[in-house]
Amino acid sequence: MNLNPPTEHQLLIFWVALLVIVVTARVFGALMQRIGQPAVVGELAAGLVLGPSFLGRVAPDITDWLFPADDVQTAMLFTVGWLGVLLLLVTTGFETDLGLIRRLGRAATIVSAGSLIVPAAAGFAVGWLIPAAFVGSDTERYIFALFIAAALSISSLPVIAKILSEMGLMRRNFGQLTLAAGMANDVVGWIGLGFIAGLAQAGGVKLDKLAFTVIGVVVFFIAAFTIGQRTVDASLRRVRARGNDPLAGLSVVLITALTFGVVTQWLHVEAVLGAFIAGVVLARSRFADHDLIRPVETMTAAIFAPVFFATAGLRVDLGLLADAETFWWAAIVLAAASASKFVGSIAGARLSSLPTREGAALGIGLNARGALEIVIATVGLSLGVLNDRSYTVIVLMAMATSMVAPPMLRKILKNWDGTPEERRRLDLEAQLASNTIVTGGRILIPSRGGPPSLLAAQVAALAWPHATENTLLTTGTSPAGEPGDRVLAPYNNVFINHPVDHLHVDASDPARAILDEARLGYDAIVMGTAHNHLSPLIETVLQHSPIPVVIVRPPTSTNGQLPWAFSRAVVPVNGARSSRPAQEIAAYMSAAIGTRTHHLHVAPSSTTRLETILSDHAPHTDPARSILNEAAALATTAGANFTALVEHAREPAHQILHTTTELGADLLIISGTSRTHHGKLFLGHTLDHVLSHATNSTLITALIPEARTQANSRPQRAEPAAAL
């Protein structure tokens, strides 16, 4: 192999050029962000300043030295830029939620179709009518027209998401619909671009190559979401099991992106499509979170994306606009792109019975092309579909739509009010985000198949949101365990419309198997028990669990029958962080089945007759009122039925049991902190007493690891009302 490395002089120029590009792009990007524009606009502007549009005219010698017409020099610089494209598409795919498109259903489909079909038709017409001087050499007219159609159809999801996030509209109905339509646009657009790129590389419609590409892409999609998904899941599972090593996680992301990119490039489709699908597959993994993609986002935003967009700007020569034909066709392309996307979105919104204002907002939001349009233009230039004139027109169109969309969207959505149902949904989502244990993530339910395990599953189904992923874990030493459908059969009446799967682990040590699985991205463990005292298994789990553990115990008088209905619950509250989990579980169970919740605060007993009289007349003392108000705020947001109680007693545990009996409560929910003291589990006197003597009602005990309680204690004290 004959490798000719760059000379020392070539490397020097490359490093200087890279330094100048990064600094200029970052400065211009920051300036644009300060005036409310996307950073990509500033990064493109940096390329315009450094390229033939400005510096090349003012100081051509400097431009020629920084960016010489040298194949090696050009290859090094654009290799960095193309790596940025690959990483950018990975992060875009990671933020794409295919489930969101499915959830929004008809409206998302119609709006997306309108915002795709109308711009595509307009783009094809423009591409067919535009003078031949704009068409790449040796490119069929219909391929060029298809390429322009794809360019006008795609929206920029990162720009849209940034605008919605800055305006606090990300989780609003409009925001969700805009994101779903933008995601659908991107998915369809990138797939279409892939096929068009294949046609361009083949030089036209060649049935053998087209068949190879089409069949290959179909096989790729199937393999990506089956074999690829399982491989990614297994890899990320190993990463989590080994302590979430960020380098290992980054390796999985890069290997997946490069592998998928290689496959699509081999199929005569651009590697960017493979990178996009890689991001989608990574995001779909149950073992993925935003920390996984954050290093890639950081690298991309800091180095690779600015280099790519700046080098894209380097290729733009605004001097071409001095030609009247180029200027007017640039204006026509911009008008066609903006008007067609706007009209298509409004038409889709009206067909979906959405308000006109919302349709107009959708049209403006989806008009932002931004970064991805530059990627398309760069792909077109590299394939020879575009030339310098058409490339300049497409890049300027992307810059103009990206600059105009944010202020117009802010103006039309100012003082935007949602429906009462929407506001309630937003309140619930905010509450879930601030919760300690009921967060809507993933729940691990160890099962032995008996009534206590089934009762624990029932509590998980009632207290956690429907979207929560529930994993039923069985352990044993058999080669394969029971068939999954047989294990899940008793739980079918519990997990109605809840996602649930079964995992069997061959292990002789159930506690170790539970703890190992709990470290793989779960939010809580929910376990059933029939013992008055904690079993050795539960004690071991409590001592070593990195996540909260919820223990569910039926009353002693059930005779193996499950208490399917809970009419009245007692929930002790004391204002501490550790009492919050019980309140969350009670609130969402009450909202689900109408359980009447009694918030019980046990205040210190009065020592004098005068104090007793004063307490009787004003039972809600200031500390008690504050504690109960906080509990009431949570219950109100969740939609729970609740009553506040204040009792005075020297021993809180005795009063909790007495109140539970007096009210005839069939459910007692209590929470606290699990600590290890001298190698033994320590829960505190109150919890120990309740666990030992609460026999006449179902007992739910939520325990938070001490380390997690300490980590969350400081912010809670600094901002006590933050959770509300």
C-alpha cells in the first residue's frame, strides 16, 4: 500500500485553516444566538466572510493561502466537515421519536403529507423549469428536478426544536404536532434523498442498480430495526452493567453510526441516511438516555458542525447574484419554498380541523430549513447534481428561511393559550418531571408468581403512568425458565394497556440478579412480600439497591385473595424528602381508581392544657399547614381525592396505626430512607414499628437509598417550592 502523507507545509496550512474556521464560526454563531437566530446561520456567515464572497474579494492572497486549490488540502478539510455531517445526522435521528408520529395519528399524518407533497410538487416544477445553467453537468433534468423537490420538502428539526424549546412550546399540542410533522418530513425526505442520490450515482434509471438499491435499502431497514436494534440493546446493556463508562457509550454510538453509514453508502445511498437511522435505533434502546448522545452533541456543536457549515459557506459566491438570472431564480426558489410549505401545512391543518392560526404557525415552523438543507445542498454538489449557481441558491434559501422563521413564529404564537385539557396534561408532565419515584420511566418487578408479586404488579400499574415500561423479572436455575406467555398470563388483568415484558435470568442468587438488572436504567423496583418482617432477599436488595425500592404487602386476612379495590388510604407526611414517594404513589393511585387519600401529619403532643386548647382551635399550625399544603398541591395536580389530618402524639408510629384502624383504611402508604449501619439495614423506629404491626391493611413501603436522598436534599432546602 502506497500512502502519501501530507507534507509538513500542507499540514501547517490545514491546522491554520481549521483554527481560523473554528474561531470565526463559533464567534459568528454566538453572535447570531444573541440576537435570537440559530447558530447555523452565523456559522454559514463565517464561511461567506472567509470565502470568495468577502475575504476572497478584499484580500484574495490570504484566501488563496488559507484555502489553496490543492487536492490534499481540500480532502483534509472536507473530511472533517463530512464527519460533522455524519455526527449531526446521528444526533438528529436520536431526537426523532417515531412513537410521537404514531401517537398523534391522523392530524400528524395529514399535516405532514400536506407539508411534503405541496413543496415537493413546487420543487419539481422549479427544477424542471429552471434554466440549464443551474443544472449540474451530465445530470438528467428529471434527477435534478427530483433533487430540488427533496430539498424543498425537508424541514430542519433542530431549528424547529430550538424555537419551540425557547418559547416553552415543546410539550404543547402545537409543539408536539410540529415536531411530529417535522420528524415525518425528515424521515421521508432522507429516504427519498437516498434514492435520488442512488439515481444520480447510477447516471439515470438503470434497472439493475435501482433494484439493487431498493431491495438493499428495504433489507437494511428491516435489519436495522431487528438485528441492529438487538445488537445495540445488548451493547448498551453491557455499558450500563459496567458502570455507564462514557467512553464505552461513545464507542457504541460511533461504531453504530459508521457501520450504518458504510452499509447505506455501499448501497449507493448517502451515508447520511445510515447515520440518521443509527440515531433512531440508538434512541429506541431501553438502555439509552440523553447522556449517551451528549458527548457526540458536544463534539458536533463545538467543532465538527461549525467546520462543516463554514466550509459550506466557503463554496458560496454571492457575486453570482450580480447576474440578473441567478438573482431572480434565487428569489423564485425562495418564494416557492416558503409559499409551498406554508400552503401545504395550512391545507393539512384545515383538513385535520385545526384552527387557522395553528395551521399558519405550523406553516411558519416547518418552513425553517436550516442545517439539514445545507447537508442536502452539499450532497447535491458532491454528486454533481448541483453546480455553483444552484448550490448558492439552495444555501441562501436555507439561510433566509432559518432567519425568518424564528421571529415570525414568536410573533404568531405570542400569548398562545391551550385548552383546559392541554393545560392539565402539561401540569401532570411537569409534576412527573419533579417527582422522586413516580416518573414514568422503567419499573422492575421481581416475581415469584404468588399473590404478593401480583399485588406488587397491581400497585405498579395503578401508581405509574400508562407509558411506563414494566419488566417482570423471574430468576431460577432452569435452562430457559417458563415460557414468557405462561409467566405473563396471570398479569394480563393487571397490566391493561400498559407495556410489559418478561425477563428470565438463570441465577442461583435472586438478590444479585435483581440488583444487576436494576443497574441497567430502571427508575424503581416494586416487590411483593407476605412477611411481616423483611425477608433476607428484600433486606439484601434494600441494602445494595442504587434505585428506590417499593415493597407491597397484603393484609394477613386475605387468605390468598388479592384486594383488587382500595377505597381508603392513609399517607403519613412529615415534610421530609423521604415522605414524598408515599405521597406520589397515593396521589396517582387515587387518580386512577378514586381511592380516598388521608394525608396524616403527626405533630408533637401538647404538654400543657393551654397548648391543647390552642391546638384544638387551630389544629393547622404553621409547620403543619406548610407540610399539608405541599402534599395537597401534589394531590391536586394528579387529580386525587384527599383529606388533610393533623394528630398530636408522642409516638408517630402508634398514631399512624391507630388512625389507619380508626378510619377503616384498607391501604397504608409510607416511605422513608434505607440506610446501612454497621453492615445492617436501618430504616428507623417508625418504619420498623409500622412494618411489624400493620397487619390489617395492604402496606406499601417506598424506600429511597440514603445516597440519593442526600444528593437531593440540598436543592430541596434551597428552593422548597421548586417541586410545586
